[in-house]
Amino acid sequence: MPTWQLRLLRGRPGSPPRLETYRVELPAEAYLIDAVEKIWAEQDRSLLFRHACHHASCGACGVRVNGRERLMCITPLREFSPDRAIQVEPLRHFPWLGDLLVDVSPMMQWMAEIGFAIIRRDELTADRPLPGGIEQGTRFEDCIECGLCLSACPVMAADEAYLGPAALAAIERMLAEPRDGDTARLLALADDPHGAWRCHSAMECTAACPSNVDPASAIGRLRRRLIVEKFRRWIGGGR
């Protein structure tokens, strides 16, 4: 069984962080979350990290792996070489709580402000039979609110007031499928100087997204809608 080297960022706020190297034996079929959990269980119970579902549904285990945003639960160890250390660090642009753990409440507050629902309505009547014993299907939104897109976004590093790709993509989704929401309020949020216009179209958010939400394209559609709304007001004399 191969031995894997992991370099984990360790520390607590108020003291300089450091990288510590650990070694764990696991089969190549294991995932990064398995290695981190084994370190916690067998070597250091003080290690802080977040996890829950183990299958990319909750978004809790987001980190940076060798500098790229990943979910530990779907990052297989076979992608790496046992001869080289796998460097694992917390997400960027969130308050750091210690080790691999960050406070994602700023993103959650924006999602709550938008009123983003986790259940979609536009695909509940798909033309295909349901499995036996199931009377009604439920289609969930693709965004799992993992925060990877915010960590990858370069604008987040320069503008703390920026809504961020997750919130802007949620606004676009809510406008595309209205759910008794306040459309004017959502458009105003997106039209803010720290909203859709602040995006630099770096596309890093889409590259990092593990759920195929494609926030960058959603922000592009949101911008087009804002331009159309402004043009309609202009020709209507309501500048």
C-alpha cells in the first residue's frame, strides 16, 4: 500500500501559519478526505477541517490542493505521486478559523439575502416516468455553496464588498426562474458597483466549480439582462 505525503497548513489566527508534513498509508483508490481524516484520527486530533457528505453534495470540504480549489471528497489520491507532497491549504477570501477551516458565513448571508432556494421548479415536470413508489420528483439546484468559486476569484482579493460569483449566479438563476422574489431588488443588487460590473471575467470561478454551475456565464447573462433593462428604461423615458 502506498504512503502519501501531505503538507497541511496549520495554525490559529493571531500566530503565523506553518506547513506540517504527514505521512499516511492508503490505497490509490482512496480520496484526499480519507487521508486528512486518517491524520486526524491517528496522528493529530487538534487538526481543524470541515466535512460531511463525502460525495460532493454538501460542499463542506473545500480547500486548495497544490494551489487549486478542490473538494477533498472527490479528489482521488491516484492523481498524485507518492514521491511528492500534496499541499493542502484553506480557501482564500474567507475569515480563517484555523488549519484548513474557514468561516463561510459571509457567503451564506448573501445567499440568504438573495433568497436563493435549493429546489428548482422548471424541471419537476420532465417527460419521463418516475421510479416505482415515488409520486413526485424534486430537482435540486446545482450550486452546493462550497465557496470554491469565491476562493478562486481574483476580484474577491481586491474588493471585500464584491458580491462574488456564487451570489451573482444565484441572482441570475432567481431571475431566470422567478419564485415570487422581488425582481427589482435582485436587479438592484446586481447593478451595484460591487455587483455584476465588478467581475473581470477571469473565468476562474467556472474552472473551480465542482457542480457545473458555470458562474462566469451566469454573470455574463446577468450583465446582458441589466443592459436590456437599462435600455428599456431609457427608451421609456424613465432614466
